[in-house]
Amino acid sequence: MQTIRAVTAGVAALTLALTAAACGGGSTGDDGGSNKSPKTLTYWASNQGASIAIDKKVLQPELDKFEKQTGIKVKVEVVPWSDLLNRILTATTSGQGPDVLNIGNTWSASLQATGGLLAWDDKQFGKIGGKDRFVESALGSTGVQGQDPAAVPLYSMAYALYYNKKIFADAGIAKPPATWDELVADGKKIQAKGKQVLGAEGANVSENIHHVFVFGKQHGAAFFTPDGKPDFTSDNAVAAVKQYVDLMAKDKVIPQGNAEYAQNQSVSDFATGKTAMLLWQSASANLKSQGMAESDYGIAPVPVQSGTPGTDTQTNSMVAGINMAVFKNTDNLDGATQFVKFMTSDEEQKILNTAYSSIPPVKAAQEDAAFNTPANAVLKNTLATSAAALPQVAAESQYETVVGTAVKELFADAAAGRPVTDDSVKAALEKAQQQMPAK
Amino acid sequence: MPRKPASPMAAPRSFLWSRRIFLTVLTGFVLLPVYVMLTSSLKPLADVTQSFRWLPSELTIRPYIDIWSTVPLADYFVNSLIVAGAATVCSVVIAVFAAYAVSRYTFRGKRVFTVTVLSTQMFPGILFLLPLFLIYVSIGNSTGIALFGSRGGLILTYLTFSLPFSIWMLIGYFDSVPKDLDEAALVDGCGPLGALFRVIVPAAIPGIVAVAVYAFMTAWGEVLFASVMTNETTRTLAVGLQGYSTLNDVYWNQIMAASLVVSVPVVAGFLLLQRYLVAGLTAGAVK
Amino acid sequence: MTTTTTVKVAGHQEPSGTASGSSRRRPGRLRRIGLPYLLLLPALFFELLVHLVPMIIGIVMSFKELTQFYIRDWGAAPWAGLDNYKVSVDIDAPVGEALLHSFFVTVGFTLLSVGLCWLIGTTAAVFMQDAFRGRGLLRALFLVPYALPVYAAVITWVFMFQHDNGLVNHVLYDQLHLTDKPSFWLIGDNSFYALLTVSVWKGWPFAFLIVMAGLQNIPNDLYEAAALDGAGMWQQLRRITLPSLRPVNQVLILVLFLWTFNDFNTPYVLFGKSAPEAADLISVHIYQASFVTWNFGTGAAMSVLLLLFLLVVTGVYLAVTSRGRKASHAA
């Protein structure tokens, strides 16, 4: 027994020591950041281009430019998407992270709640030229409303309807559908030619939530009450989810097999001419690498219930994109701010967004000819006029998971031939809502 | 005495037939996904998720060329080799010592040690992640030894991951080495370590090789810890492979090609090692 | 039956002749007592640093309200008492209910997977004990599933299990006409079998490896003696091979059980962030509870509950299997 006691005591002592040290680890940096090492910066870039190697090739010349201007050397690491959030979480917990980093813009509110990111108040925004330089909708996805943003928009994207020109021509469809009814009607003509109508990633939780959110807007359902409580089971929310799932269950425009897609199979199906339409954000590069020529497909705004895209019930896309944030524990706060200013300057915005086929969230940069091609014009207009940010609440990632999962299960029901009714949708959403955190 | 077939009697026909059928079916089961991987790795990207055909219509070796430039595969490979190699060597040596102590000595706390070690296998790895990262960071802050982001930290982590099972397995193997053998060595004047390395280890070679293979594969395939504990220069293969999926694109064909390419040396290593898996007791028994 | 008597599992080893034997030759009490601890020291050090202390921190975390609001300075996170546990075990509420469901799925899945892995691995190892042409190659080949990166291997299975384009439906439906329409494997109830297949495919080579190594330590004279007694092939298997493998099997099955129970990669790559209900393994659940929803306290509480469950299972298992061993000794 003696040994056991000795071992226990040893373990306890070591645990205490390490726990104390570990707890201290998180709060080493004081809250505002410091300027202890003004000549270097570490930057975690997200993987935007076709590969990490290409991203480095795109970024390095710009970073060199920055070093020439300011004398600050930026060490960039392109972090794969699979690792980015985990890396940020561990960095937040330990205080050991980069100075500047890219985040998915839907993470903004959740990361803001951790207090690990520098708040962009008006003064801080002033240092990079003011809030007014940025597109309104992109700013809407930088943190909880009424609080200082946790990040600055860097790249923007929006959903669009990609359609196969040849299949449309064969089916005798003159122009892409502007409303869901038209889409369903066009679907009948396309099916008559033996093609599939619309591709979807039914088992991909994030894709589901993006679409359901937009349908929610079109039905006037917000999914959250103004004070941030989950509200998934309103009649409007049920109608919204049901309409999306009904594209497979009732209207039969989404093939049943798509219920299990989660590996971008729907993009391959579109690229190989199996399906006629696809709702996607910035699919151009993807389609190209799958061997589909740019002349073979057209890009149109995502359909709405009726009329033309606009705000509120005429919303037809979420605001997708990347934000840039400064890590609070930075020891080069001025340099980090300067770097954000550099990356969001008109000049760099044009270069970077062109390279990554995204749309600049900076108004002046949008004027550039590169973003006025027919394809980009659709995305740009969507962002400017008819895109809405996902709910900016701290529980956003939980919302994505539980509602996205509910939709996935409803798709599975539809695929198995089980009926999807108002009641079954409501039950699924009810269950999702109960899984949300109480606070 | 060379090892003879286990049964001195001629095997009955029923045995031979069931063996033939079983091994054929099993080979099919094992190789089917490998075949799919191989053909997928030779397809253009758009064809990978398309209808399955036993003989794909269009083949290309492009993916095998592209894999090297899409991600720095060679660097990752070297990292993995160093990390997994070092973790294996350390883990096996440490486990041999520990298993020897447990197998051949009586001491207080033995039971506590073995059961505690085993209990570490019961906690989901995902919950180790944050505390361990915090510990490494605080060690780094207080001593200046950079454990996170370095190969050293990863080696430390992986060698410990494989320790519990290695120790337990080796205890079993060591126990099955007859005690007369090492006692004879002790009588001959070997110290305890001499008895361990001259008698027990050679006799338990198959077990040690099996444990080494296990330790290597544990380090080789681990994803979660590597994903937060490495950076660009120390990233291992298991994580690096995910670099083939980007925001908009997933290069399935290249993932398959790269996986096959990096697995070839490992399988070749198995081929070389497998004869040690069947050495064993006889080697020690000669002594 | 000479070997079976020398074979003992660590936890149950009675004081044997060795210790007293060495004391004869190695005088110096301190040295004699110190040596085993010295041998254990490195293992103990690493286990403490990498496994035990983080585990204890994890247990501490389970009593904290460690949501995204507090992770930055988690020492300052408020104590939650037993709240995290209450949420996890309240089976009338969806979180607890889902956890319980997922627990049962996991237990069923684990038992089946471990059983199949062991059965296939042992059968293959026994069949390959005798030399035949191509044995070496086959041995290396069988370790291929173990060598392939998990991510790529599981994704390959995803492609094979696809409803419209997969190999599995191509064979079962198009070629053999065994089903009257293509089945879904990745969603719905079949997903359990898909998960099981992948898990067995990935897991059996490990059992094979360990059993194969274990077989090498069975002395040949046992078989020869049995053969002289007129025991046939199958009887030798039952009377010599399997009993001799006991100590190896005891650990192998236990560890396979623990790993399969906690396996995260396979379900995660196969189904993504949210698994179908029929294949909703507990590890993905815990991942969701901690990393996806950023509530590390609840995730830790679920893990501690699991730890308790597995401790009990392991305790019972060790007690039962060791007693079985003793019984066989007596026989």
C-alpha cells in the first residue's frame, strides 16, 4: 500500500505543477497585445488556391512587397482546412499562436466569444482606412451584432446557380430558372432527356445549413430570436427546411442518390454532364480541374420564391468568405495592424481575389474589370444586393451541426422513400433545438 | 533445429481445402479496396467518383506526377520516417525494460503499474489533446524546450501512445519464454541485463518485431495530434495527405496515388521483417 | 502442458523462483529491490507526462464549465459541479438519450468488430503457420490495410459504398442481382454494416500480426507429443494452439475492444461530422460535444463516464479470464 500512496502523491504533485503551469499558459499575454518583436509576424493563411504550394506562390511575392514597404518579415504558414479550426482552438487555449490569421467568416461570432481575437473597434478600423471601405454584407459576418467585429473581411464568395448549357439547349430551356417553381418545371424537361436535374451534397452538414438558411430567409424564418435564442421550430422554419428537402422528396429534382453525398460528388456529377444544375460557391476552379470548359456552363443567380433577388425574403445566398483576424496574444500589434491594412488595400485585394477567384469585400477593389466578367458580376451583385450573413451568434457552430444533421437525416428519409411531412420536419427540428446549449 | 511445419502429421485434405478457400476469400477482401485505390489513382479527377467499372475506360499517370508538387510529399515522408522511426526504437526499448521487470521480478506496486498503464487506453484520445498541448506549451515556456511544433514533441507523444500495449504484449511474450533459460544465463555469470539481452530478447524476437510494427504504425498513421502539434516544416504524412483537399477542390486521385506511393516502402519493410516474425523460440532454445 | 504453467499474466504473477534465485547471486538488498523500479522508470515517466497527467487534467475539466467563453483561460472557468454529468446521463433529454443510444450502438459494434477481427486474424495466422509457396508475400499483403493511411483507405470505402456509383452496389445489384434495388450504405440502417466492414477490414491485420507472433512461441514438441497421442489437426488446434495463445489473446482482445470502442477516425471519415443514427459511435459524439460545439466540459464528462464503464468492463474481463486460466492450470 505504501507504494500506491507514494505513486498517488507523486502523480498529484506533478499534476498540480503542470496544471498550474498550463493554466498560466493561456493568460501570458496581456489583453491588448504588445509590440515586443516589431520586425516579424507569423501569419496562418487558409488554403484558398488549388493547393498549398500554389497558395505560397501567390502569397510570397505580396509578403515580400510588404517587407520592402515596412521592413517587417512575415512568416506564412498555409494551414489546411482540416486542421485550421483545431489549430486556432489550441492556440487560443494555450496563448501560443500566430500574430495574424485567416478564419472562415462563419466562425467569427464563436471565436469572438473566446476573447482570443483582437476586437476591431472604430479606432482600430480607422488604422486600416475605416469600416466604410468594406461591403456591408461582408461586414455582417464578422461577429455578433452590436459588438466590435472580431475580424476584417478578406475574401468574399456567394452561391450561384451553375447550369450546363448543352443540357439546357437539348431540353429546350431558353434561360436559367429564376424561381423555384421554374426550376422544378425545367426539371421535368431535363428529366425527359434522361439527365439528372440538380446536384446537392445531402450528407454534408455545412452545405445543408447554407441552403436551409437561405430558404429560411425566403420564408421569413431567422432560426434565432433577436436576443440570440434558438428558434428552429417556427412554422416558417419548418416550411423552409421542408421546401429544401422536398426538392428531393416531392419535386424529385435532386436525385435520391445525392442524399449520401458529402465528398463533392455533386460537383463531379455536374462536371461530367450527369446533372444539369448545381448550387455552389466559386465552382469555376473546381470545374476546371474536373475537366469542364468554362464555355460549357453558365452562371445565374440562385432562384428565389418569386420576383428578383434582393434583401430579406428575396435573399438568395449566404455571405461566404474568409476574414482576417489578429490574435490578441500577438507581440507585434502595430505590425499586425499594418499587415491587415496591407492585405485589405485596394491593390492587394485585386491581386489576391483574382488569384483565388473570389470577390473582394472592399468596395473600391470591386470596380476592377476582373470582377465584372459575366460570371463574377453575378457573384458580385449577389453579395452586394441579396446575400445575408449566417446568424452571428456564439452558438453558430452548434446550430450548423444540429440543424445540418437534421436535414441530412430528412434527406436520408426521402432517399429511403419514407414520407417527409410537416410533422416529421418539425419533429426533426424540435430534436435539433433541444440539443442546443441551454445558455 | 530448423522450425518444421507445426504439425508433423500430413495435413488432411479438408484442412488444405479450407485453407485455400479461406485465404483466397480473405485476399480478395483485403485487396478489393486496394484495387479500387489503384484504379482511382490512375483516373482523371472527374472520373473518380463516377460509376464503378472493373476496368476503367480512361487511365492517366498524371496524378503520380502531380502529387509531388501539390504538397511537399517528400518532406512529409521524411518527417514521418524520422518521427515514426525514433518513436518505435524508443518505445520498444522502454517497453522491453518495463516488461522484463514485470515478467521476471516481484515488487510492490506491480499490479498498480500494469493496470494503470492499461487504463490509459480507455480515455478517448480527443480529450488528451488539449491538456497535452497545454503541458507542452508550459514546458516550452518554462524550460525553453520546444515540444509543440517540433518532431521531438511528436516522438515523445507517439512513443508513449504505443507503450501500454507494447508493455502488456511483451509481458505475455516474455512470460512464455521458459524461466530456466535466463536462470541458466544468470548461473553462467550474466547480469540481469545480460540475461535479458542475450536470452530473453532473442527468444522473444517475433513478439518484439510485432510490437515494433505496431509502434511504427501507431506513429505513422496518427492524425489528430499531428494536426495540431506540427507546422509546415514538421508536418507528417498522415496529416499532410489532407493537403490534397482544398477549399474548393479535393484531388481524390492524388490522395489515392500518394497513399499508395507512401505505403510501398512500409509494405516492403513488412516483407523484409516478416521472416523475423517466424524466428523465435528455437533461436533461444539452442543456448 | 509445460508451457501453460509458465505462462502467467502480469497482474497475477505469484512470487516465483526468479526473485529468490537472483538474490542468491546478487547480494545487496537495495540493488535487488531497486532494479525493477529502475527498469520501469522510463516507462513510468512517459506515461505520467503524456497519458496520466493529461487524463487527470481531463477529469478536472469535466467539472468545469469549459465552453468557448472560457477556453482562453480555462483555469478561471467556473466550476460546474456535476452539471456536465447531469446533462450526459439525463436520458429523458435529447442529449442524454442520444448518448445512451450511441452507447448501445457502440457496444454492439465493438463486440461484433472485435469478434470478427479476432476470428479472421487467428484463422489466418493458424492457416499460415505451415510453410507454403507464397506465404511470405501473403503475410506482407495481409498487413496492407494496416499500412495504408486511414484517411485514404476509408475514403476508398466511401466510394465503394456509394449508392449510384459504388462497387458494392455494382456487384450486389448490377452483377449478382442479390438486391431488388441499389441499397444505401452510407445513410440509413445499412450504415452500421458499412462501418463494421470497414472496421474489420482495417482491424483484423493487427490481430493477425499479434497472433502470428504468439504462435511462434509454442514449442514444437507439444505438437509432436499430441501427434503421438493420435490427436488430429483440429484436436491439436483445440488442445494446444488455442490454450497456448491464451495470454496473448487475453491482452489482444482487451486492447482491440478498447481501441474499437474509442475509434474515431473510421466513423469520422466515413460519415463526416454527423453519423447516421444506426452507426452513431460514441467517439464521434464526444468529438461533437467538445470540438464541434466547443463545450469541452461536457465532452470531458462523457469521457470520464466512458472511462468508468471501460474500467469496470476491463476489471471484470481480467478477473474472468484470469480465473479461466487458473482453472485450466488445475486441469
